[in-house]
Amino acid sequence: MNQSLRGEGVVRIGLPALIALHHAAESLPLKSGRIRAPGSGGYHSPFKGRGMEFDEVRPYMQGDDVRILDWRVTARTGRPHTKLFREERERAVLLWIDLRSPMFFATRGAFKAVRAAQAAALVGWSAVRQGDRLGALLFSERSHIELRPKRGKPPLLHLLRRIAEHDAWQTRVPAHDPGAGAEALNQSLARLRRVAQPGSLIVLLSDFSHLNGQGSAHLVQLARHSDLILVDIHDPLEAELPPPGRYRVGDGVAYLTLATEDPHYRLRYRQRFAARQEQLQQLCRRHGMTLLPLSTAEEALGALQRGTGVRA
């Protein structure tokens, strides 16, 4: 971490700052429609429109989404049938907020955890303004907090307080324990699958470190019935090494010296990040998820506005 990165809004964020984002959230709509995924191959994720109440079944018609086939009626009649829904007054918006140790890092801007908290507040305020029910899962290597979807401002304020006062801001598992990180991620995604109702809008705020086959499978299952937006938070240093030299970096707890002179190492480093990004993009393309990159060096609002097609 750059030694100039200090203080409120950079390495931590308090409740007043999260509450203050309600003004900025007025420019962030969460309406059903098509979400744009800038810089990720031009693919789109149409909202599945299943934040709805089941109405009836009719024979399958060309163009129907196969994910809403009624398999019981199809099996009984021998002909494919599609479920029809009528829109509910409120949709559930679920925030999945990663507070594992790798999220407490940045060389520019603010910690990834701070950007996640800011994005959560922006989405939360927008959801409340539009009358959606808001729920959340916060997780670290040490704890999981589950807040069931509820409507109104008090549940949002409770969520923002839980974010600002989470013990991960003070106590973190050593970053060299990838097993703990993968286990926490997989357990939290499994919990998310149990909580998410069909038709929910799920916004995942994470750097997706230690995402493995098990975690990817959870995402695929979630995407079958809900709209997923993956806000992939990264630091510029993770994509590209700084100019050749030696640098002292750390997370505020542990520090190391990073040597960047070797050109072959620099190339491999860049290729590893690109391969990881391509893997995540392919997962989203294949399963109708939206991928929004968010750098620690930029404000969360800008990335979310790009994803929802809003001009800053």
C-alpha cells in the first residue's frame, strides 16, 4: 500500500460517509432493462424479469427463455410449456459484500473494501428510492452476516452500520492463507443461493480472489434464476507492475519489497492478470451475468453509472 493512502474514505469508511452517498445514488437507476458491460467484450445481460409472481403456464413459443420452462408440465404432457409471471410491486435486491483480507489493499485511490462499501451504499440507496426490498450478505474469513430483504430506509441504515462497524476493518486473516479465503467465498455463495429468490437482482462486490470451480458453480446456479452483476474490484498494481525498480508494499499490517526489474517476470505478471480476467469474462458471457470492472483508483459511482448506461 502506498504510504499516502491513509484515513477515512481511503483505508476505512464510516457510517456518515455511507449515509451521505444517498444524494449521489439519485443518478443511479436500477430499473429492469439491459445492463451494459463496458470493456468486457460488448456482451449484455438482460434482466430476466422474474422478480415476479407466478401466474400461469402456456405452450412453449419460439424465443421463450428455456430457463423458465415448467419441467413438470412438460414431462406430463410431452410438450414444452413456459411459465408466465406477473410483476410484483417490489423486487428483492441482494448485496454480496466481500470483506476478506485481500479486499484491504490498494496502491492508488482507496482500499478495495472501501470501494465495495461505497458501491453497496449507492446500490442500497437506489433500491430504497425505487421501493425495492434490500438484503445483504457480508462475509470475511472469520464471519458471515446475513440480512434478509426488507423494504424501507431503516433496514438500509442497519446494513450500512454493519458494514462500517464490521470487525474485518480491525482484524484480518493473514493474506498468505488462500485456503481460508476460498472456503469463506464458497460458504458465502452457498448461503446466497439459499437466500436468493427467483427474480432477485444480486450485486456481488468483490475482487473474486480464490474463486475456484466450486464458487463458479454457485454463480452459475444463481444466474439461472436471478440477475447477477459482478462488480470486479481491482488495484492497478494487480494488472500492471510499476516501472522497473524496488517498492515497499503492504496492507497496513504486513509489508514486503517488490522487485520489478525482470522483463520476463513483468510479462508473466501481466499475462496472469489478463488470463484471470478472461476467465471471469467467459463465465459471465456463457451464463448471462454482467461484469463491471471497478478500479480502486476510480470512484464507485462512475463504474456503476457506466454499467447502467447513465452518462456521468
